Amino acid sequence: MSMNRNKVELHGHLGNDPEIKITESGRKLARLSVATNESFLNSKGEKITDTQWHTVVAWGKYADFSQGLKKGSEVQVEGKLQYGQYTDKDGIKRNTSEILVSSLSTPDKPSPLSP
């Protein structure tokens, strides 16, 4: 019997500096915008690069770790995909998707051991 898993792995670059917040309960939260690129040749033989943007959420030690990162930093992210929904100020329901970090590192800095 196979076990289903919700696992995401990304290798990309930050699109902006991490957004760090402290919750009312005192927990540290970081939001990261990570870009991943995929290149291919179109029918004319031209190289096309497709960029996808991912919202990454880091808590605790991973939020602390992300404070040293800047726009353009190369990152490796492991986590799980989670979906949410909210109603905006105009009463329209919006869907969200985020990657909740279980491991965050850079080429020269290993990941903290636990969140």
C-alpha cells in the first residue's frame, strides 16, 4: 500500500525581501515570494523562459533564518501545499495557495533542524 504525501520542493530566487511579522501570540512568521524558471524552445527554435511565482510561509526558526535573506537570494524550499479562502473587502471570495515550510536553505547555509 502506498502512502499519499503532500510534498513540494522548490529551487528558486526570492522576488523581494522576506516579509516578517510577529503574531499576537508572539510567534514569528515570514512570507516569501519565490520565483522558479523553466526554459524551453518554441516551434520557431526560440528559447522561452516561463517564470512561476510561489508564496512560501515560514514559522519559528525558519522565519528567523529567512531574516538574513534578500531579494534575489537563491533558496531551496521543502514543504507542503495548503489552500485557503477569504472574502475580500468587496465581498468577493478569493482562493489562496501557499507552501508551508518544513525545510528552508540556501546554497551556503543549511536549514535549521526544526520549525
